[in-house]
Amino acid sequence: MTAATRHSNSNGRAAAAPRAARGSKAYDRKLEAILRQAAAVFRTRGYHQASIRDIARATGVSLAGLYYYFASKEDLLYLIQRHAFETILAAARAGIEGVERPEDRLRALIRIHLRFFLEHPNEMKVLTHEEEWLSKERGREVRTIKRAYYQLCFEQVEELRRARGLAGLNTRLAVLSLFGMMNWIYTWYNPKIDPGASGCAGAMADIFLDGILSGAGRPANGHSTRKANTFERSGAPEIRVQN
Amino acid sequence: MTAATRHSNSNGRAAAAPRAARGSKAYDRKLEAILRQAAAVFRTRGYHQASIRDIARATGVSLAGLYYYFASKEDLLYLIQRHAFETILAAARAGIEGVERPEDRLRALIRIHLRFFLEHPNEMKVLTHEEEWLSKERGREVRTIKRAYYQLCFEQVEELRRARGLAGLNTRLAVLSLFGMMNWIYTWYNPKIDPGASGCAGAMADIFLDGILSGAGRPANGHSTRKANTFERSGAPEIRVQN
DNA sequence: AATGTATTCGAACGAACGTTCGATTGGGGA
DNA sequence: TCCCCAATCGAACGTTCGTTCGAATACATT
């Protein structure tokens, strides 16, 4: 048992729950500011490498003072992730409301996702890069929101698949590929040379939608045999490490 | 200056370069085994969270004994990354040699990439997830190999773009989207329910190739206006954090 | 058997970490 | 003005970290 995980339930604080629900407006505003700054620190230094002292420096709050706003470093990560996921999920749901065609709903989801990514790069990097460090219960809670978000996207693609009779489409694989396209953007996006969020969203939506829609009549194994594939060797050798 | 970065050039070791080039076959074999095990530890615990003591436990080598094979923790990360990148770059170059059509070369690159990913998940997660922790010079060296790998892929897409007259295609964005699709796989791949490397590669290649090839005659801003986009609002408001 | 070099290790060092504790401040209601 | 409680902080604790050092062992060549 490390010093970090040791819990003293006999401390003098009233109602010994870690991080009591303190209600004031000023409290909420300051907590949000701390979450924002902490996300920036986590983004550049990484969750584990970043120290609470770094966050104290970034926020101007003293080391001990921070613990008035969150119970532990892990709690801080949890608050950032939950906050960001809830926000983007709500934005996504609002964004497809009243949009008729599944194709347009998908385009909307892509645009919202990328816009959120480029407007909140700190939170999104933390979301995609520091998934695995929450405790069992906290991890489950965050994953539940994430799953709902994934599901929202999945439904649109599945609807499209049914409507267009795309028998050979693996919807799960397609959706996860789409998320890959979008989420990877934090590794390369450069505002000086790349289009804005709408431009990127349009380009990715074109690739993805044309990619899955032109596959009608493709065999169910999910990969093209329409063209002679002169490269294909049936039993390609394992890629050897070294040399 | 931390204990970790302190360098004693007055130690008793001959030829005080950190990690001298020790030549024996047994040395090389053991170093490779250490790199393999260390990649596994880094994958599950993360580079910063993983301790040299974890790696000592995983390899069976004592804590101090490990430093006979690498000069520092960062050196260890560097060796893993360089080794993995050089291997996959060589495999990619070999894999497209003699393949005529750029489309087939791209399919080959995708298949090789995914196969390497699924056969060496530890190394690939370290490669994609722990990019930023190398020193300036080491980071530059690894990025040089990565750049060559990216360039190899870029050239195929660019060639395809020229051959098919895809005026509206943003090659950089397309290639980086493709890498996103492929590299994201480590976050979701489940061998129990997902197709093997060839199946995934075929599906992704279909999405990507059909996606960019069906864009012929599209306007140069890179996103579709062929269909009435009933969703598009020109000045959509910023996504607000919280409610 | 003797020698020299390659390899391995136990033990320790100093720094940095997350967290806690007791004390102090500050501002709004009595 | 006094009081209460929310908010804040300096200082410290115990642990873990990366790294080093000197000694011990293994091994190939004489």
C-alpha cells in the first residue's frame, strides 16, 4: 500500500466522503478552471508524468489547496474525462436532432466530433490517451458514456447499411475505422497548413461515406475481390523482427 | 537536475560512452529479449508508470543488471522504438517491391501495417502511444524513420491522385486519415470477434480507396457539395463545455 | 590451474512523488 | 463586532523512483 493509496477515514473533515459536494457558484467555477488547466498539463506532460505540483503551478493554487477541489489525482482525471465525454455526447445528440437522412446525421456527427477535438485539444487528448488509468468503477462509468457515444455513431452507419443494402459491410469495423480517422487527428493537426474543422470533417466524411457506400454488391467477407489483385500471395510469411 | 538525468562521466567503465557497443551474439540475443519484455511492460503500464523494477521482474534480470544492456530508461524506450520502426519500414519497402499498380502497392502497405500491428501489439502501442518522451536528438532520429515510412505511403496516394485526376483530394489529409484508421486498431481490436489482419486490411483498404477514388470531379475545397446538405448551417455556434 | 574480461547483483543514494495535517485567512450573517 | 465555516496554505511523511557503486560470479583462453 503506497502513500498515494492510503486512505485515512479518521480525518477531521466533516462527512468523510472524498470530495464532498460543495455547492457554491464560486466553487464550481474554480473547479472548472482547475479542470481546464489540469487537462492542459496532462496533455503536454502525460497523466503519469505530470505532478500535482505541476498543476499547482499552472493554476496558481497551492499544492495542498488543490485537494479541496478533488480527492486524488485519479479523481481529477475522472472529473476531466467525465466532463468532456458528457459534453461531447450532449453536443452530438443535439446535433442530429431533426436531421432526416442518416447520411446527413453521420456528416453532422463527424463535424461535431472534429470541431470539439480542435476546440478542446487538451481534453480530447486526455480522453483518448489516458483511458486506462481509472479505477474499476470509475473506468466503467466513463466507458458507459463512451459506449453511448459509439452507439450513436454505430446506429447511423447501421441504418445506412440497411437502407442501401450493403451486405458486405462490417459496421463495427467501419465505425471504429471512422473513429480512428477522427481521433488520430491530435497527432498531426497543424492549423497553419490543414483545413479547419469543417474542412477536415468534410474530407473525412467524403472518404468514409464514399468508401462504405460504393461497396454495394461486395462479397460478405468484407474485402474487395472485384479487381485482380496481383499482389496477393496467399501465405505471406510472418514479418520478422530484426533486419 | 534529477537523479535520473545526472550523468557521471568519471565512472570506472572503459570508454565511458553510455551503453558501449558490446558485440557478442549472446549479448545481442539477451538485449532483444529485454526489449521484447520491456515493450510488453510499457504497453500495459505505460512508459512513465512502468518502473525499471517492473522490467527487472518481467525479464528475470536484476535491477542493476539491466543497466548493462541500456544506459537509461529513455535509452530503453529509444531502442524499442527504433527497432520497431526500422523493422516495419523494411517490411513495407520489401512488400511493395515489384508491385506495379499504385493501388495494389497501397493495399500491400495497409496489409503489412496491420499485420505488424496485430503481430507486435506491444511494440506498436509503444510506438504510437509513447512518442513524445525521447530527448531532442533521439526524438529526431526516430521521427526521421517515421517520416520515411509516412513518405512511402504518401507517394502511393499521390501517384494515384495524379493518375486518376483527383483534383479535389488533399493527399496529406487522406494519408493521415488512413494512418488514423490503422493505428487506432490497438484500442479496439478483439481477435474473438474481429477479422484477422488480412480481413481488416481489406476492409480498410476498400473504405479508403473507394473513398478517395470516387471523389473524381469534386471541387477543390475537398468536401462534397454534390448532394444537398440539409444539415449544414453556415455559422454553427461553438460547442460549449458544460450544459 | 591461472588469468583477464564479460556479466550480474545487493545495497544504497538522493530526488520527486501523492497525500495529509494543523494552522491560518477571509468574508458574510448574527 | 463577533463568530462560523468555507477556502487556503506551509511543511512534513512515507513511499517509490532512476541510477550508481563496488563486489561477486561465470566463462573463455591460456
